[in-house]
Amino acid sequence: MPRPIEIAPSILPVDFAHLGKALTDLEAAGCDRIHLDIMDGQFVPNLTFGPDVIASMRPHTKLPFEAHLMVLDADAMAKNYVDAGCQRLILHAEACPHLHRSLDHVRSLGATAGVAINPHTPAAEVENILDLVDLILVMTVNPGFGGQKYIASMEPKIAQVRAMINQRGLSESIDLEVDGGISATTVAAATRAGANTFVAGSALFRHEGGLKAAVSEIRANATAARAA
């Protein structure tokens, strides 16, 4: 049985003065988890928020938090984000010279672990760590900025990762997530390529029908694409 379709909103487009309300609204809209874009100004150009801000958000929703660590030193930061209330940490393969060790460290902290790969990084980079993760994230934009255009040429790589997961008999235990330019328009192609979890930011918060309509539309299009 494949993993379910899930929507994981990025809160980057939110007015940070109203994060608590945004989380409450996202839960009411039917989202499945919250995707937290953690940027250190080194691995990627921007800075976002740290564990203290995340801890202050935690009481506002029961949805799981996944921290996408776009940082150079995930090992040093991992415990702080787990302590702040993140159930999953996603590390970048490009930033972890000892990826097995880093994933083991995350798991030792009581969190689940994921690995993200940038557009230029080949799918083979995750082949040897599938036994240590419950999520692979294929970036469909270059990380560091919200609102970028979906890179459709990443779809063959999504398919490659899906094939690796299926060949190892892990389709029931590993989510394949995509992040970047996901909207009601692009989600079908990403689903057909093999993704089941979708990070969306601008497409949710700018939808003329509101958050609930945006989430429902993306989920419906992904579900239809999977069934086709």
C-alpha cells in the first residue's frame, strides 16, 4: 500500500507577527504537517527562524512539525530543533559529509530523519541511506527563496528515487516529498513522477478561495493524478 497523499505547507509566506493564527488556520484547512524552512545564511542566502521561534509556535497546532535544515552544521543544531518540538528533521545531503552519522544522530534524539537533495544532485546520493530515513525530499527549486518556479526537469529524478524506494520494498515506510513551485497546476506531474507529499507555500496563501480551497484543490489534483 503506497503512502498517502499529504500536504505540508511552508510558512515562509506568512507574516511572522501572526504565525500562531496561521498555524491554526492551516490545521483547520486540512493540512497534514507543517514544513519549517530553516535557513542559516550560509548553505542558502537567507535567514529564517530558530528553535525559540518554533517552540513558541508549537502550542498553536497539533500538526507534526518537520524542520527542513538548509544549514551547514545540522549536527550541532539538531537537538535544539527536536527540543523545540520538531518530530522530523530533514538534512541536506550536500551539507553532511558524514550523512550516515548525521542521520543516526537525529534518530538518537527521538526524531525521524529525512534527506533532501538539490536540483543538481543526482538521485544516487540517497541510494545508500534509505534504511535510515522515512522521507526523501527532492527539491524542485534551488533552496533559499520562496515563490520560485517549479523545475519540471526534476520529474525524472523524482521517478528515479521512487524506483529506488519501491525496489527496496520501502513504499509503505518512506514518503517521497517535493518542495518548490508546487501548486494545483504542477502537483499532478510531480505525483505521476512518484511523489506523495507536497510542500506548498505561495500557492496556498495566495489562493483566491483561501487556504481550505487551496489545500483541497492540490490534494484533489494529486489524488486524481495517482489514480489515472
